[in-house]
Amino acid sequence: MKKVITWGGVAFLIFFVAMRPSAAANVVKSLAGGVMDVMSGFGDFASNLIA
């Protein structure tokens, strides 16, 4: 079952990128921005612990 879900997700990802490339790029950009915000928060936290 896990393999079916994994391959289904990969197939959907390829389909999404092929059919809606600008929407896919916006999703990736949003996710990357969120990850960068989280990492920035961890960096600020660590700096405040040291200072």
C-alpha cells in the first residue's frame, strides 16, 4: 500500500508540474519561503540563547 501511495504522489507531482508549471513554481516558492522563515526563527532563538 505504501508503494502505491508513493508512486501515486510522484505521478501527481509530475502531472502537476507538466500541466500547471507556474502554479507548481508558486507552490515550491511558498514552501521554500516557509522553510526559510522557520530556519530564521531557529537561528534567532540560538542567537538569543548565546547572547
